[in-house]
Amino acid sequence: MRIAFVVDPLDRLQPHHDTSVALMESLQARGHEVYALEQSALYFASGSTWATVSRLQLNPHKQPWYVIAATERLSLSQMDAVWMRKDPPVDAAYVTATQLLDAIGGSTLVLNDPAGLLAANEKLFALQFDRWTPETVVTQDKQTILDFVGDRDRAVLKPLDGKGGEGIFVLHAGDRNLKSLIEVSTQFGQKPVMVQEYLPAAARGDKRILLLDGKPLGAVNRIPGQGDFRGNVAAGGSVEAVEMTDRERQMCEDLAPVLRQSKLYFVGIDVIGECLTEVNVTSPTMLKEIAELNHQDLGAEVADWLERKLQE
């Protein structure tokens, strides 16, 4: 098989952490050809989507961790699969790239599905599962946020297009900076944000659960770093092995039909205190950490699934 990954620049990927690298390594180990491209390389011509792609030779546990074996310009319909793994933000360039991927045509599998990616804002997508989510408002109105925080004393504000814990604040009702934080985050009422009730369980960690085709692959607990409330590893958090609870397994069962219908095949959900806080669909991480902590070859499991999927 030939599998192309749409990723951030290769020299920015962290080979010992990045899930995209883990997926590439597992597919190469099966004898498949692995390619990489940046979203800016995509273009439409002659009725299909094309790109300049680099065929990679991966060198696990070595430096450099990859060698570009060849570079060529081709129609992506020549690929068996194209995996969109570009990190947020989901801005105009990302939307355009996703629409170009939707125009590849032929029998090429694009995952996650472009229409599903466009429909599933990683913060807002969780709201349709209100049985599992904390109390939430989405608004750009300062007074609405002030009222929400005032009723609960504490709340968490999140930008709708962030990643890795960027731009997330704990809001306190008595903070003299509260109005300023809201004004900056909403760009003075021009940009909606998500505000959720503060979950005290966040101090004990933020659980990431990876799902493949609606089924849990495994979980990891992300513990906030010293002096921070965010468990995101990108924000300085650490990881530890963790088991899924019965409630979390039921949560995954409830999400599965919607994820499958949207063709969101590889997804990471964030859970705090058994409450669903986010559904990550663009480039969910933690595959390597879960695999190492649980002594599993999760990359091989994903490769198995992809091989079966392409034979359907």
C-alpha cells in the first residue's frame, strides 16, 4: 500500500512522542510505502487533487529519524490512503486543505473523512453528548460569561480553535482580572468561546482515550505540571498508566455510532472526572505513551485495521 500523511513540517515532529510518526513506523514495518506532505502542497488540477509528496525511509530510534528517499508530484488518487494529521488551528487554510482532500476521488481512503473533520469542531462536537459533558455555555457575550462564573465561583474558558491547552484559563468570580480575561479571549465580544464548569478532578489529571473505528484502543492520564492546571503534555504535563472505568466505556459506546456515521475513524476524547470535555478529531495524540505504558503494540493494531479497511 501507499499511504500519505498530511502533517506539519517533518522537522517539527517529535519522533519519540508524535502519533503520526508511530503510525508511519508501523505501516513501514508492514512493508507499506509511507509518504508525507504539508497541507500547503495540496492543489487541484485535471479533475483531481495533487500534491508534491516525499517518500520516507524511517529510522526508528536513530537520528535523523527519517530520510527522504524521493520527492514527486502526483495525483493523490494514486495513494491507497491519505491520512489528514495536520495540527490545529482549523483556520481558512485548513478548511481549504480539507475540501481539496474531499476532491481526491477514485478509491483513495481519506481519514478522518473530510466532511467529518469540517463538521466536528473539537470543542463543540462533544455538546451533542450532553449526558456526559459538564455544564457548558458557548458565547461571546461578556455578561453571560460573568453570570456563569458568578453562579459557580470557578469555570474554565477555552478558545474554540486552540490545541495543546493554548489559551485556556481558569476563571475565578473574585478575580480583578476576570473582565479583562474575557475581553481578550472573546476579542471584545467578537469571538465566541466555550466556558465550562470547573471540575475539581482536573487536579488529578485529564484522561485521554483513543478510539479506533469507535472502539477504545487505550487510555492515559495526563497530570498537570507544577504550578499549572492543564494536563496537556504540550503544556508541561506528565503521563501515567490508567484504567478505563465502566462509565467511560459506556461513554465510548454512546459516541461510537456517531463517530462511525461521520467516518471519524481515529479519535481522541478527553475525560475529566468521568465527564467528556473534548472530542479530538484532527490529529489526536498519545498513541506512543499509551502503548509504552501498557506494553502494547498499538501501531500494529491500527495498521491491521487500515489493511482490513482498504480491502472492504
